Amino acid sequence: MKLQYTGHPIVDTGLAVMIARAKELEKELKVEVNKISDLTPEIIEKLIVTNKNWLSNANRKLNSYTMVFSSNGPLTNASSNPDLVIKNTQRKIGVIQKDIEEIIANLNVNKQEIAIKQEEIEIITDNKKIKSARKTIQEIEKKIKKYENDFQKKEESLKKAKEKLGEKESKKKNTEEDKGLDEYKKIIQDLVNDIKSLEDDRMKCEITGLYPASKVIEENGKKLSKEWFPLFGSVQDAQTYPSSSRTFRASAIALLASQFLPIGVGIIGNRLVCFQSNDYASEGIPLFQSLVEQIYKDTIKKTQILDKVETWGKGNAYNNITLLLLNYLTKVEEEKQEIDFKHLCLNLWLFSNSGQEPALEIYELPSTTLQFLWKVWRGIHRAEIESYIRAEKDVKYSLLECIKDKKEYFPFYPTDKEVTVEFKEFLPDKNFIKIIEEFGEKLSYKKKENTLTLKQPLTTEEISKLYRLYDTNLPYQTAIRKLLHLQSQSASVELFELYNQQILGYTEDALIIARWIAQKLTEREKNIHTWKKKVEFNKLKEFMIDVIPDEFTYEHYLKIFPCSIHPLKLDDKIKNINHKIIRYYLYQTELLKIELPMLKDQSFAHPKYLKIKSFAKDFFDSYIDEEGKDRFKRRILNVFSNNQIKPRDIENWFASLAESGKKNYTNEEWDDLCRNEDGENDVWEVMFQLRLELASLYHQKYSAKN
């Protein structure tokens, strides 16, 4: 009988590990196994029989095994595996002793350094140097104190470990062996035998819904609990539903697959992670299987040379998972596989099986994520995106975490940190100093120290100019590369816009508007460096109205700054991101000039858009008819610019239109437009949008173009 994936990630990960193992043993098995349909009960039996101790030996070395099945798992339970406990304690003692030796060595080195500094103080007469030497001694003394504390803690740990070892050795009988290990091997063999009877008419497995339930665990005198399948409680277990009257039914396939699971899982934070992709039922090799096979290869190599193996991804999991995905994409590209990324998504199952509080979270990486990575990885930005990923240090701000949470990826944006490098074996000439002066405030050279300081990010053109200065001088090139590496540069425009569109959901029009605003700021603002440091929203609003009202419309504003509905306010999260987007474009001075997109025929999500449009149009027409063009400019637009229009004025305009007989200017309409849930006027955003539309109406009617 041929097997199939179940859709349950814990079971399917174990099955994928079996396939990876079968590929490794292809010569011994004399059969090719590439996908789940190639896997049969007979092949599974051969995987176990070929080396009976392989699975138990591998699992015993893995920290992931204890995380999957807890410390009471059949291979790690202290009461049934005394030999293992003794060996682990001996190994722990060896590690502690090595740490103590290292601490002693560091103590000796630091004491010698103090002695040298004290001798220097007796010889030198310069007060500054004496002061510096004494400061160094104080710093070394702090280190010594820390090492002495560490030494004391390690000594206590060593004492406890030796006491534990003596206790375990005295309790252990000379003839006693690890019966837990023997029981485990027998149960594994029984599960293999039970898999052969998949065709019988027993009750179905409640984990997969596909295969007959097994009684192997119970027949061996054990309880079917979390020690045999993750997150699986017995009737007495805290993990079981309170109203349950029996344990779940599980098939031999599910139980055996779970024993292969520790070799194919990773870790994120303090939780294990396994993968689930929606192509598990396809005829080809599903995405999750490819990822599991790579984890298996990495993990199994370590078990061959180490006594204890950390769970895959420990310390930098999101970074490793991203690179794992990129390796998969490389394989897809090299093998010219036809993958439909438009409909492919990947779930990360993060779970914990420890203690009384098991946990499970599922994070989806949607098709847009995979499409983004695929476009980037097979295009011209492969090296660029890889450099960002390999430089990641904090999981919270990793690319995968940002994609998952749909938030901006900070390394793509310019940074304001100043960084300095020293030129070694290179002495700048007059030409160099003259060129550096052309960079203005961005670069600073100090002749005495022979250092170059980068104060502001450089554009692509400026970077090229720096490189070209002495393109054959290796020490110079090395220093410049180091300088640019220390201060990460913003992403290329193509990569930046691809991320913003596919991951953050910005439209092409919104990004064009942001770029256009940055272009106008660069053209018309004298102190552009202030804008580059921080784009203040209130100043930006003034710029939109006072400097570019003839081109920038109410519709353009709403496109780049969407609003929440009641009361009418900007979406703060999007507003903050857009500040950064505009700031990003301010650094891209080499961009070609662009035109604003036409948005007149587009509909906008917020329902107050039409109300504000009609309010502005009715008031504009009424005022122009009664007072004329010049007074409107002087008494409305100019007064707005001086911040002298108040909420009371807007309310009076609304009331005057109601008195003139205009429809839809009722108290209810005012409430809907300008009052919050407490019945208070909340009109500041309404005022700005109204002002923007009034300025736009005025310029449309009276500008020189018209």
C-alpha cells in the first residue's frame, strides 16, 4: 500500500524525514524514494531494520527530542534510563571543568596585565598616562571580580553534578540497563509491524482520519500521551480536554512518524516549528518536504560528530528559515521546476509540549510572501537581499518576521548613524581632500587622524564616485567598503517598491505620489537635510497645500494617507510608514522625474470623502458668488495658512449652507461628519481635508494654466 500526506504537519514532517532517510539509504534499499507516493510500509520497515539503533541513537542526541516528547519521553526518562542519566551527568561535569579551566586562565591573564600596568605607573611621569593606566587597572579589576563570581558558581554547579553522579551510580545495580531504550526499540518494531495491516477495518486514527487506529502503545503497557505524540494528553493529563472520557485514537503511521519528527523540526525562540504547505496533496514534491529534507541533512550530520545536538535554527531561527526558503527557491530555479507561487502558501506551526501549559500558534506566510521572495531571488536583487538577511541579528526585526507581521523592514531605509574608518597604508592627497569637500556635510576627513567619517547616507552615484577615485588602490578600496558596510545603505528602489507593494500592500500610485512629494521637496526646500533627518507630518501638510496646491489634490492625499472613519482620522500606522517612505525617496536623487497619477475617476474607501467634496464645492461656489475670487484668497486660503481658521468657523460655514436651503446640511449630517462618539466636535482632520479641497478648487478655476 502506498502512503499519502495527511495534512497534519507533525505527522507529515515525520513522513518527510522518512523520505529523506530513504534517499540516503537508496543503495541499501535498492529503490528510489522521492515523494510520498514512493513510500510504502515495506520501505518503512527497511528503514528501521537496516540499522535498528539508528533512530534511538539519533533521537537521544537531539535536544529537540526532549522538547518534542518532554523529559519523560521513553528515551530520556530518568527512572527507566539510568545509564543515560549517568552519561549525561558525566558529560556535564566535563563541560563545567572545561569552563573552570578557561576562567582560571582568564584570571591569570588579567592579573598579569594589572602587574604590568602597575610597573608602568612606577616608571612613567606623564599624569595623563598615569591616569589612563589606573583607569585600565580599574576596568581589569571589574573583569577579575566577574570571573571570580563565575568561578564560584561553576564550583557550586560542579559539586552538585558530582553529588548527583554519585547518587545515581550508587542506586544503579550492576546488572541494570536502560530498559526505557529496550522498550522503545520494541515499540518501534511493533508499530512497523502494525503498519503492514493498514487495510483492516479498525476504527480510524483521530489524528489523520486516514489510517486504522493502533493499540501497540497500550499493548506494551504504556499510556498514549504526550510522551508518544506531541500535545497529546492522556485522560489524567492536564493537556486533555476536561470532559474527555478516553484518549484519542492514533494510527501506527502517526505514532511512528512522530518519532522521526525531532530530526526534521526547527526552533523559533523557545518553541519548536514545523511546516505545512497547501500543496501537500500535489503529485510533485510539496514545499514543506523540501524544507524538512534540508533540516534533516543539517541535523543528521551533527549527530555523526557530536554527543549533543542543538535544535536546528537555535539562536537565529527566522534568519535560518528565510535562507532555507531561499535555498529551496535556488533548487526550483536550477531544476526548472514549474511552481505556482500565486496559490502556494506556507504555515509555520510553533508549538511547545513541555510542562502543564502546552502551546500552539500558527503563522501563515501567504502566497504574496513566496511571490516576493521568488521575484527577488531569481532577479537582479539576489545578492542584495541575501546580504540583508545574513546581516540580521535581532529576530524581532528579521525579514521573515516583518513579512509575517506586514510591517516595514528597517534595513531597507536610510540610517543617520555616523561611522568612521581609518585609512591604513593610504595617505590621501590634495585631489582626494578636494573631492571630499564636494560631498558637503555627508563626508568629513580628518588629516591628523587620517580618518573618514560618513555622516549621512550616500546615493548610488556618490558611492560610485568614491569607488572610482582610487579604483586600483586596495587599502583605499578596503576602507571605503568597510565604511559603507558599517552604515547600511538603503535598498535599491526596485527592491524597496516590490516589498512595499507585495508585502505592505501599497499601490503603485501611492508610491509614485510619495516619490513625487520627495522630488518636489528636493526641488523647492532649501534645508533639505532637515527633511532627510525627519519628515514631520504637520510641516508636510503645509507643504502639500502652500507649495504644491496647483498639482497636489485631495485625492492624492487620501491615496497616500488613508483614513479611519469615525471620527475622521489618519491611520497612524500607515501615516508613520509613509513618513519613512517619503524620507527614503529623498535620498534617491538620481531618480528620473515623474508625474503625478490621475486619480479623478477612482473611488475612495472612506465614505466621508463625498461629503467633504460636496461641502467644499458648495461653500466655494457660495463664497465666490457672494464675495468674489480675491476675498476668497485673502480671507479663506490665506487665513487657513496662518492657522486662524478654527473649528467654530467650519461649523458656521456648514450652518450657513443649511440656512441657504442646501440639502444634506442637517444636524445629523454634522454629527456624522465632525462629532466623535462622545458628542464632541473632532474636526481637525476634516478641516485639513476641506482646506486641501478648497485650495484645489481655487487653483483649478483660477490658475494660469486654466
